[in-house]
Amino acid sequence: MFASIRKYCVLFKAVFVCLIGFVSSEVFSFDLKAVHKEIIFTQVTMPACGDQTQYLPALPKDSRAELYYEAARKILGQNDDAHFKHMYILVDKATQMGHWKAKLMMANLYLRNTHNNYSDYNPSKAKKYVLELIEKNVPEAFYVMGQYKLNGMPEFVKDPIPASVYLFEAAKLNYPKALADMYDTFMSVGRAKEAKNTLACAVKQKQDTASSLYKMANVLEEQATTEQLLIEAFKFLYNAAKMGSYDAIDSFPNKEKYFEQQYNKAFFSKEFLARIRVFQDAMNSFYTHEDPYRKSKGIDPKVKGNIYLTFPRLEAVVPFPPSVLPEWKEDISIALDPPSLTIYRTDLNYDQLVKEATAIKVEQLNPKAGGKKDN
């Protein structure tokens, strides 16, 4: 079982390396020790649209780090609170192994403060991870730092650098959510052209675009004055659904009602909406759905919903109108990509994974030895 998962990790890492295989000629550097003033959005200039993937660090060569990270995300995505302690252990091991996405996840987990299930509340450790990634110019780290500060999170709220600075830096590094937020900011100060450009840049990014695509869909819908323009807005809504926007998937029925009110006819068929609802339920941890493949193998076919699912092959079962809907037996796996499909169908043995993870002794890099490992 674990052999197939590890094969998936290598495949995923190979794809990821492909995404970051080019280097920007611009060297970005942010000084955490400098004095930074609030951003004046009536005057500030946005740089040309780029690609955030040029700033992303490589994932660890050891594929187990990716396995532990994905296992932890599955636990969280399915709200599997019986294994929350396993989740903390697995994602912590991934951070020790140098997995930058795991560090962002760990920071978020350290800010969970609940008595309903296992948690390890530690805002100081959360901030430490975020600052570490800011020093490595990870775009999302700037964004979460700004958001945590805005939301008054302990430790973060005391940071001397204004939240607007962190959020603007995230936008400069082309992080989609930050760019999408800049749309509202620029619109609020009367800079419609800049607002349009930042949102356009957000939806052009190669990853993390779900919420930005959904925002673009809503913006274009508000501006639509013709049937064709409204359909163009729906195309962004559809792409947001493919990228895993639960809000986008949830909004299809209301979008259909609006279209019918405007043009006195249907756009999304009842069958289209019924199929979209199947994918919505597949993202909801309160529901279970059946996987025909598991059933054919004599395994319990029920799979719990996972909010982190994405559907890059959605058009295979729910193509955008007016394409004809193909035959379908509510098998959502058809819409998943191969790496996600492996995690989706594998019943991970969390006890075994934790046992393996805790047995790993992570070698620390020795800065004085030029990054070489200590013996």
C-alpha cells in the first residue's frame, strides 16, 4: 500500500519541480528588521504581472515528507477528529524534513484553540514558521502574516510591520489571493484600471486560483449587460469549481436562477446541477459517497467528504454547456488527477504512518559547513 503512495509522492514532486524550473531575473528581498510604513494605495504602483511559482522553494527530495503532509491534509480535509493528534505529528515531521507547505499548515494548526478535539495552541511557534518562510520569500507566507495580523491573532498582532505591507508584498509576489484582495482595495480608492489588472493577474497564476476565479466570476456577473457576457462570467465560475472552490460549486443553483430571471430560459440543465451537487457533497465532511472502484475490489465503498478535493478533469463528467453530458455513475474519481486519486482511494494507516514518522531522525544542516549535513 505505501509503495503506491510513495510512487505518487515522487510523481507529484516531479510535476512541482517542473513548475518551478525557471528562475526570475529579479531578486526579491524583504527586510524584516527595517521600518515599514503603511501602504498608501492611492499612490502605490503595482509591478508587472509575473508568476508566483518562480518564488516557491523546492519540496524535500525525501518523498515521505510529501506523504506525511498529504496524509495530514486528508485528516484535516475530512475533519477526521479521531486522528487529529496523528495529523499534528505527521505534519510536524514533514516540517522537520523541510516541507514548506507543511510549515504553513503547522502555523495554521498552532492557531487552533479548541476543547472539542485535539489541538496544540501555540501562536509563538506559528509566527516562527511564518517568519521563516517570509525570509525565504514564499508568497503565501506574506499573505497569511498580513491576514493573521489583521484578524488580531496573538503574537501576530504585535508585529511592528503594518498588515498592509505584508499583503502588498504578497501581491507583488503574485500570490493569487493577495492580488484578488488588491482588486477591492484599488476599487475602494478609485483606481479601477489597477483593480482590473490585479484580478486579471490573479486568475492567470498556475496554482492557488480557486478563490480568485470565483471572485472574477462574481465581478464579471455584476458587470454583465448581455447574455454572452454573463456566460463568460459563468466560465470563470466553472473553472473555480474545477480548482476546488466550494463557494463556486455551492453557487451554481443561484446562478441558474439569476440567468432564468434575466433571460427567461435555462442555461445549466437540471442534470448538470444534479451532477454538480454530487461534487459539492464530495467536499463536505458531513457526507459520504461511494467509490465504484473500491466497491469492485470488495472494499468498503464509502468515502468521507474532503474539502481539499479539486476536480481538474471535471469536464469529463460535467462539461460546460452546451456540451452534451456523457453517461456517468456518480464516480467522482474520473474528475481527479492521478496524484489526488491515489490519496483519495487509499485507506491510510495513520497509526503506522505515525510510527514510521517518529522513527525518522532528521539530520540538521550545519550552516558553518556550507549547508552540509552533520555526521
